[in-house]
Amino acid sequence: MLVLGVLLIVLAGATVVAVSWDEAATATATATFTVFDRTLQLSQLEFFFAGAATGAVFLLGLALLIAGTRRSAVRRSRLRASRLEARDRMNRLEREKQELERKLAETPETADPETTAPHPRVEVPRQHSADQLVAGRHTRPSK
């Protein structure tokens, strides 16, 4: 959008400069211009509308330029916010890691057997043998 806006502004500016350099076009009732090997004869009313169209092209280019600038500014601010959030998250994780390392260093090396006892096993009923796939076990049919 930025590039298109700049191109339209340059195009409108080049048109204004080209018309300004042609003194005969502004002094007579009809203006003659040659654009891409084509000759155009414009009356004063047509010349006015061509100037209005040039102004509209300039304003369109300016609007595209402003919209593109605003869009890129929003994108940069979102990127900046996400970087700050990631940095804050990393700082928080580093602080948590240091706190856990400090707590680990403070705990005695020998652990209390009552607190580190294994969990009791839970008996699970056996599955019916007709199941083909249970918890990753394959049953092959007998031949």
C-alpha cells in the first residue's frame, strides 16, 4: 500500500509539473498534449476535469500512504508488545527456576521414607480376550 500510494503521488506530481512547463496550454482556449505518442486536445472545461482527476489521484495516493503507514505502525506495536510479553515470561520463569533451585539446596539430602513411599497399586480387571487391541497388545488369531 505504501509503494502504490507513493507511485500515485509521484504520478500526480509529474502530471502537474508537465502541465506547468507547457505555457501554451494554459494561455489558449484549447490545450494540446502528447502522451505516449498520442495527441490530446483539451478544452478549458476538460482541462479543469483533468486537473480534478489529477487531484483525486493525488488524494488517493495520500490516503493509501497514510493507511499503509498506520497499518505498519500497528504491526510494529503488536510485535513490540509480544516481545515484551515474552521477555516478561522468561524473567518470571527464571525467577521461578532460581526459587526452586534455592528450595532444593535448602532441603536435606536424605529423604524421609514416609514422604517418598511408593503409591499403592490399583488392581485393574483383565480385559476380555476377544478384544483385538487393548493398550497396545495385539492378539494373533491361531491357525
